[in-house]
Amino acid sequence: MPVTEADVLEALRPVQDPELHRSIVDLGMVKGIAIDGATVAVRIALTIAGCPLRAEITTRVTEAAVSLDGIDRADIDFTVMTDEERAAVRQLIHGDPASTAGSQAAHGHAEGRSIRFAEPDCPTRVLLIASGKGGVGKSSVTTNLAVSLAQRGKSVAVVDADVWGFSIPRMLGVQHAPAVIDGMLVPPETHGVRCISMGFFAEEDTPVIWRGPMLHKALEQFLTDVYWDDPDYLLVDLPPGTGDISISLASFLPRAEFYVVTTPQPAAQKVAQRAGFMAQKVNLGIKGVIENMSWFTGDDGTRYEIFGSGGGAELATTLEVPLLGQVPLVPLLREGADNGRPIVVHEPDGEAAHAFARIAEEIDVTLAPTRRYRKELKLI
């Protein structure tokens, strides 16, 4: 039997847009199919002009088309969706922002937009990664923990909420900015992790000089105007300390889990405990402590505790939570943060990568909500 256009369309149905993770057929991206002997021509409408993943779409469509018996070549050409078509895509996958006004107004948000992660039936575990002070490696911990969770087969996203010291895109090695579809931001993905950050909207050498209301608004947009698609985990890299951003996120994300990063140094531990006490005051569940820069292992195998010892364990005792792990001080960890090469990807058999893998397992398995707890959440 000769191949028909309907056959080609069905072969293309499993092909997903690399950013939206939805069928290109269901999204209305397939605009034309023509068959000439063993060659099929397919026209695809990209959601935006200059789509950075055009080559990946070409590969996926070609592989699907030539999998049909009788087809040995696929010619792909591209067009761009109209404004109306982009609006339809947003409506399909993200809903109409205006339709959610009533539900979120009840939570006190003036804009009236729904924060999916605050809803009782949302399956996403939100992890707030905090520290009392800067310089303890909180962002590198967030980055490598996110990739470690992705390596466990989880869908993972990161919000870089450190609007003054944004660094997550650089640490992940993100190569392009978010796409914008009818006002909806589509976060870029690398190493299995999607992220959004002020770093996409401000130059690295430009200070962000904002007061509380503007910060509050920006964070709300990160949670509502971005297409997250219910990931298994959303990690939020908080700024150091206990200021406006942490307080706003506590109100936005009342079901979030709170994790504190510290170093072994007693002075750092004393400051870090303030972040934990803040979480307790705003009724966030503190789940664990992560100690970074715990030791340096020399070429002779000797461990040198450059920043002292015991800070993480003491903080965990004070907050009455487990010490989830200790991450050694490794030069490649710092280099990877600067060069966009997470150590868990580029030195997976190293000491630091193993530490992050164990922490990810603790969070994913040991600290996972029970089935009963999940059921109760849906009944709230």
C-alpha cells in the first residue's frame, strides 16, 4: 500500500517539540505534507522565528518520516506561526491567564494569576535552597543537586531567585535565552534541567536595583508566566539571608521544603541557622542541612579540613533535621561553576559527584512524602 498523508501525520504524532514536550501534531506545528514517490516533504511552523532548536526538530521529524515503509527521504522546510496560532498554543498547554484570576485572588495575589506550585493537587516537590550568608556555594549546590536529580530520571526545573547575584544559567551552561510564546516564557533546558533567572533579562555587569514590590512581582512572574509543565522537582536558589525574596516565596509556595547550605566553619553555621529560624517562623518545613566545602583531599589521600569541622552537624542538631551530606572542596567544582560544566556531569566518578548523588537519593527516596501524605494533600 502506498504511504498516505494520514500515515505520515500519524508517524509524526509521537514527535515532540524539544522545548514544549508536546506532540508537534497536537500543537498544530505540521502545516503541510506532500509525498512524491519515496520522498516526503513536510512543512513545520516554528513557534518563534529563529528557534534555537530548529536542527533538533529537523532530526526528529526526518527520523519519524523515514521510519515508514516506502519512504527513504524527508525534506523539511519551515515557516513561523502567526500570533493567533501562538495564542492557541499557549491556551492549549498553559491555559488563559485571565481564567485563573478568581482562584488566585483568594490567596491574596493582586494580579490574580494562579501559582500552580501552590495548588494542593500539584505533584511537584518544591525545594527552597537557602543559606545565611553568601560565599558558601549555595548556587553550585543547587546546580549540581538539580542535575543529580535529573540523572535519577526526574523532571527538574530551577528558579534562580537570587535576583542580585544570579548565576544559575552560567553554572548550568545554558546557551540561549527563554523563548516567548504569546507572553509565555519557555525556559531553556540543559543537562535535563530547565531554568529561569534574572540573568536572562539583565547584563552580568548591570546591578539590579529593586525594592520589595518589584522583587515580589518578578518572582510571581517566574512562577506564573513560565511554562513549567509540572516537573517532579522545582529547586529555588534563594538569595543569602532572610529578606524580602525569601518572605515572598514563603507566601507563594507554602508547601515548599526548606534546605539550608552551610560550611563547616562555626561562624558560617551560626549565620545559616538564622535562615532556618526564618523558615520556622513562616511555617516552611525544614527538611535538611547540606554542608559544603567540608574538606579538601590532597594527592596523598589526606583530608584537610580547611574551614574547620562540625558546622553542618551542629546546625542539623539545632534545627532538628538530618545532615543530608557533606560535599568536599574540589577545584573542578569551582571551575565547572565558572565554565558551565557541572561536576556531576563532567566528573561523575569523582568524590564531589558521589556526594551530590547521595544527597539527591536522600531527598528523592528517604524524604519523599508518603502515599498517605500525598493523598491528604489532594483533599485539602
